[in-house]
Amino acid sequence: MTTSIRRIFALMTAAAVLAPGLVSQTKTGTTVGQFLLIEPSARITAMGNAGVTVFDEASSAFYNPAALGHTQVSDAQFTHSAWLADISYNYAIAAVRITQSSSLAVSVTSLNSGEIAVRTVEQPLGTGERYTVSNTAIGIGYGQRITDRFSAGFFVSYIQETIWHSSLSAFGVNFGTLYQITEDGMQLGASISNFGTKAQYDGRDLRVRYDFDPTRYGDNSSLPSALLTDSYSLPVVFRVGFGIPIAINADNAVRLAIDAFHPSDNSESISLGAEYVFMKTFALRAGYQHLFATDPELGLTLGGGVNYEVTPYNIRVDYAWADHKHLGDMQRITVGVSF
């Protein structure tokens, strides 16, 4: 590798070491923006979410922004999932090649609870009011192929969470590198996701009336006040992994992938995935998520896809099923078109 590439890898390694230290007090359940950890690609989900070395679809940029430098086409994708407790998850991304060695991408992520009845101790059947919980992230990213084998990229996102009349907002940055190790396409990838600002809730729901001294009469017993919430970090995730493509013949191929995860608010783990593509049209996929994690809720993943070419477009439909153990199974559908 050249000196510049070695420096980039050194910076990535240093950031990976420092990031957990910066949020060393953040543990499971104490970070905001948990919806940022929902993986959008049905294809990669079916492969155990081992996606840090995948680069041939737009949503690869979620796992590693450096994929935008490796991709050879422009691509757009939309994913829908009926998430836990009837929550709706949607993700859209478009990546456009702007030069032979670089791409620009924009993405929108939405998680919405739908309307929920407001209930109190006095009115357990509902007050007649309804509220919603919504999470949104809007991002823009860029990836550049620096040499014929090495790419780097970044993704900047604005994140907002809203619960009824209160909300928080933050900015997060993802950045990564992707390196082709061998002539036959073995890849080494590394990325850091959600490295950003802290956030805290504020809004009308936190406005209260306060009596400074209930024992005193004649003073103002209803002072306009506000509840102050703590600020929390985003869930930082460091990924590193290998991808190995195996060409069986001109129409059939296998891809194997393994990713290691170091999250700031959970234990380390390893995910495995495999994909078999036959007749350049159909795909079968399987994987297993978060091996060796402490009390994992994720496990087996399965899925498949269809690829149909209508020159000059390539249309794809992918499906994934993922076992969430105590929480039940989750399903995703991704529709994509490249050109």
C-alpha cells in the first residue's frame, strides 16, 4: 500500500480505539438514536448483516461509505419493514456516479409508531388524545476510489427523534475504507458509524408549573418551569470484516462474508453470511448475527432475491427474514434499480 493509504488505515484504527473510550460510560439502553442500528438492506440482512465489504448496491453505504467509491453503477433502493409492535420502518437511498471513481449518495430513514392512545392512571382506557413517536435521519455521503484497489468514503446525517411534542436532534458521521486484497476480489473493509454529537430531549411536554415552596402562602405557587433531561451519545459502531467472492462459472457464484462488531453500548460480536447466485438471476442467502454477544436477541437470517435486466436497467427485489428470538421474527423487502 502507498503511504497515503497506510495513513488512512492508521487514522481508522486510531478512531476505532478512541471512539469506545469517548463513550466508555455508555452502556446498553443508554444511547439515543437506536433506530440508526436497524440495517436497511434485505440482501445484507439475509447474510447476517455482514455487509462492511459489500459494495454493489446503494445501501452498502450504510455499512461502509467507502462502497460508494467501489461501485460501478448508479443505483437507487427502497426498503420497507413492519418492525416490532407494528412500527413501520422505511429507508430510501440513491447513489449516483459522478466520475469513473466516485459516487454521491443521499438517504432518508424513517421509523414511525403510528398513532397511540394517551392513557393515564385516572383514565386507563384513554384520554381521547393520541400521540406518535417518529425517528428520522437524512444523510448525504461521498465515496472515492483512491487507487484501483482502495476506496474511502463518509456519510453525514441529521438525526431527529420526536415523542409527541418533544424532540431531540443530532448530527452523526459514518466513515470507512475498503481494500481489495487479492486479484480474485477478496475484500477487507472497516467503518465507524454514528460518530457524532450528543442529544437531549426538549419541548412542550417538558414544560411544567412549579411551586418553589409548598409550605409558603402568598407567593407564586405556579411558576413556569421546564424539566431538564440528560444528554446521551449516539450508538457508535466499529465494523471490520472480510468478503470472499467465489466464481463457480460464468453464471453462478458464491459470496462469503464475516464481520466483527465493536459497539459503544453493547458487547462485541461476529456475524457470518453467505450468498449463492445462480443463472445471474436468482439468489439464496443465509447468515447468523452477533455470535459471542452477551444475551443476544438476534440469530439466524435467511432470504433470497431476483435480479431482472431490462436494458439499460437492472431491477432487483430482495427479501430477508431475521430471528429476533423473544421479540419474534422480522421481515424486510428491498426494491432496487441500477443504471
